[in-house]
Amino acid sequence: MAQKLADFAEENGVKYFMISFTDLFGGQRAKLVPTAAISEMEADGAGFAGFATWLDMTPAHADMMAVPDASSVIQLPWKPDVAWVAADCTMEDELVDQAPRVTLKRVLKQATDKGMRIKTGIEAEYFLVLPDGSAISDPYDTAEKPCYDQQAVMRRYDVIAEICDAMLSLGWEPYQNDHEDANGQFEMNFAFDDALATADKHSFFKFMVKSIAEKHGLRATFMPKPFAGLTGNGCHVHVSAWDPSGKTNSFADDTGELGLSADAMHFLGGIMRHAKSMTAITTPTVNSYKRINAPVTTSGATWAPNTVTWSGNNRTHMVRVPGPGRFELRLADGAANPYLLQAAVIASGLTGMDTKADPGKRLDIDMYKDGHKVRGVQKLPLNLLDALRDMEKDKVLCSAMGEEFASAFLKLKRQEWDSYTAHFTEWERQNTLDV
């Protein structure tokens, strides 16, 4: 039997629990609950007004209850009096189908029913910026090619080390930290895990990085493209499928292309088939399309895709196969909802397996240099509206992820697009004032 949260609190000196859920836009919502009340909350959930968050609800809806999942509990390394716990949203004793964590669990059940255990890892890039977000926080971080800059990473040692120490203490098995390709940008990698656990960790990682940065007088942002001319924040996803015991990788086959099994190739075929519609979820903001459709950056490459292609160990494609038995999707960015990101990738792959989808021909060229020579490859959407239209047309993906989720997500994201188009920009004034 899973440990009760009250017992966890007693054993670890926890005074408060942060019962947290993630809304459709990736916003993390929480209530801080004293340990004295946690048993009641574990049974019935903490009450929220769904309309007050980015969920498709109205003020007339009943209370939405966030029921904590004790298996996800994490004691805050930087504030050990508090423990964070992911929650599943219910309303009137029924799961809220549009809630992202519920959506992911529903998709994972489809994998479980096929005898598959999906494991994933993520690489979440972020910038350390000034508190007002106007510039990177390190005035000396000015190199034309700043990737892996040891001086720059050491100037932010206090922040990076505290985050990494926290992950070590949590047993996440972090294995490398580096300065990324943009000035002021960092990446910290930790071990892959079951997809739901990875999504919970991803959600907590963003909260932790922001909190520790604030503790040091800085601000961390996962915004896809915070600065023109600099490489944006990607969130690469590594995917593999295993038997129910988690010991045998069913995506691995020494005789297959690049060490991929037939199941892996069909799963990859689903990713390729649904890539354009999945983009609404993996790159979910107006700003996202300034990263995947960006001109060359000051470093010489955007490191982001703009076509639906796959390759071996080649970072210029949307999907690369860095080694046998797994592949890396390079499409997603820092704004991706941790739960919906996993759900979209897995749902797309499972539909590919159902239909024995063909991923198409592998391309081993430099897409940044020679991609214009390739005929017949699909281009990724140019903006959020195009991506939403692609997703709406993809009835297979919407059904696999859940009709209620798809309807709510598309509705609220269209409202966001409308809000964006109603906004007047300085560019408009500069270019049309004299017409």
C-alpha cells in the first residue's frame, strides 16, 4: 500500500503540502495545506474554482477537487518544511477529462493495455535573466558561440549547483549540467523514467528552477524565444517502450534500422504522421513559432526543426536516433505543458503502431544547409493558428487524447490567438503609420 501523506510528513518533518495541478496552458496551480489537514485532502481533494484557471469551465461549475497522488510527493530541497504533490482533478466524483495529468494517464492506459511501459526523458532548457526579464543576468556572457562555456557556467555556479544538489538528493540521477547555445542559457539533464513520473518531475523541475533562481535574485524563464537572434529554449523528449517489467526494451532490435524494432518504427511513423497537428501541443504559444521557424542565430544555428523529417544521430532533423532502442523528438519547446507533451507524443506513437505507420525515408543530410534541396517533406506550421487548424483536422489524434480535452484545448488556444491578433505592436506603428 502506498505511503499516506500524513506518514510522509511525520517521517520527514513536513509542515505544509503544496497540492498542485497543471492547467491546459501549463500554469501550475496549488493550495498550501497544513499537515494537520492533509488526510482529509488526500481523501476528498483540495477545492478549486476551475474557471479561475486555464480550463474550459465557467463560474457556474461545481468545485473542482485536486486529489493528491501520494506516489508523486517531493519534499522541497530548498524549503524542507514543504512538500509538493501532483494532483488529479475531479468534479462531482468524476475525473475531469480535460485536465492534463488525467489526459496523460488516460493515454498511458492505452499503452498499458498493449503490454507496453513507456519511458521518457526530457531536456528542458532555460535562461537566467534579470528580474524584469529585459536581458540575460550575466553581463560577461557575450561569446559568439557560448555553448559549453566553462567560465559562464561557473559564474552561475551557485544557482546551477543548488539545483543539481537538489536533484541528487531527490534521487533523480542528474548526470550533466551545461551552458547552452544561447548567451544566458542552461540545460540540466537527469535520468529517464516512466512517462508519468517524468511529467511530474518536469513540472516540479520548472517550479524548482524558478524558485531557486528567485532565491538568488535572478529569474529563470523557459519561454521558447525570449531574445531575438539567440537560440530558443527547446524541450527535447527521448522515448522508448518496454515490457511491463521495465527490463526489456521493445524498441531495441540489433537487426533493425539504426537498432530500432518494427514497433519502434511504427511508433515513429505515428509521430511523423501527426507531427503537424501535435505541434499545437508541443509548441503551444505565439512565441513558439519564433523558435521553430527562426532565421539563423548569432551562434550559427537555431538547433530547432522546421520540417517533418527524421535521421540518425543528426541534430538538424525533427527526430534523431542517437542510439539503438530510442529516439529523440526535438520539436517541443520550454512552453510545452509537461503532461500534454508526453500525452501527445505517446498518443501519436500508439496510433502509428495501430496502423503500422511508415515513418518514411530517413534523411542523413544537414537540413540547415541542404534541406531546401529535398522535395516532398512537410513543413511545420508557421504560426499557432496554423497549428491549431492542423490539430482540429486530425480527428485520430484528438480522439486518442480525448475529445473533451481536445475541444477545451482548441477553444482556449483560439481565444489566446484572438487576444494576440487584437494586440497592437510597435512593428505595426513603425511600418504602417505613414500609409
